[in-house]
Amino acid sequence: MPTDHDDTPAVSVSRRHFLGATVSTAAIPLVGAGAAKAQAQPIPLADPQAPLDVHLSVNGEVYRMGLDVRTTVLDALRDHIGLTGSKKGCDHGQCGACTVLIDGKRALGCLTLAVAAQGKEITTIEGLTRADGPLHPMQQAFVDHDAFQCGYCTPGQIMSAIGCIQEGHADNDDAIREYMSGNLCRCAAYPNIVAAVRQAKTTMEG
């Protein structure tokens, strides 16, 4: 029987030709995407070193200052507000010399960022009593029991001791030693410190 034959010459498609055509076709939308990306406006980044407007409430007064976002509460107190009672010891949160109260709870000033303390009440050793007023019971107890020698760690010890009592961790000598263990005294006045906390607890709770 007669058979119809297609006179159109067969096109030889090689693997290289097929892959090349596929890649070329797939690249078309990518060119358009690249052009659209080139037309997009870059988003400006904030300068990480630009001062940040920070408000800190310290000892009942509000201080407004421009601070590097990395500034700690301790450095804000000492270098920007001028309250140098809180001491910089190890600057790694291991000695307790920088202890302050934030909303009534103990906090290490050298590890707490100032921006994180906004909207909270910071109490330092300077805020325990007025210059013309009587000493705080804890301060008086430290004097009565000679609970310091060089005095460098004393502000942190006193603030931590107040927090210890307020947190309910001063029921006995063992508890006082345990919950005051984060405050180091290089002069080793620990027995006197425990006695001072015990005395102040009675006065503060009475």
C-alpha cells in the first residue's frame, strides 16, 4: 500500500543543543528579576554607634542621656550620672561590687544594659538615705559589726544584703552565707557581714 512520506528533513537534536536551549529559556525571567532588583532602593541602616536617647530613674530622679546601646547600668551610673558608689570590680559579674537594686531586686550593674533598665527604678548606695538623715539600718549594722575593712566591696555588699532580706533569704546564718555568696570580700570580713545582715533583718522587719 502507498505510504505518505514527510518530505521535511529531520532535525537532529543533540544533548548539548537541548540543554543549551533549556538554560537560555530559564535565564529569561532571571534577567527581569535582576533589573527589578537594581531598581529597588536600598534600606538605610541605623548607625550602631549613634547615641540612643535613654531615660533612667535612679534614686527617685529621672536622668535623660545619650548612650551607646552597649552602655551598662554601672557605666551609666558612674560615667554619665556621677554616682560612683557602685564599684567596678571584675566587670564580669563575678564579684558583686556593682550590685544595685532594680525594682527592689538585686542586679549586677556591670551585666545589665542601661536600655534594659528603662521604666524601672534603680536604687544605689547613694539612694538609701539622705545626706543629713540617719543611716539605713543595713549601713548602721555594717558600722556596728565592723563588717568592712578596705571598703571597696561594701556598697555592693550592703545593696545585696538588703536585697537578700527583701527576697526572704536571711532566715539563718547558712541562708545568709549562701545568698550572699555572689559578693566577694577580699579582706574576708564574712563573719562580720553575716552578723550585720542578721542585725539589720530584725530592724528592717520590725
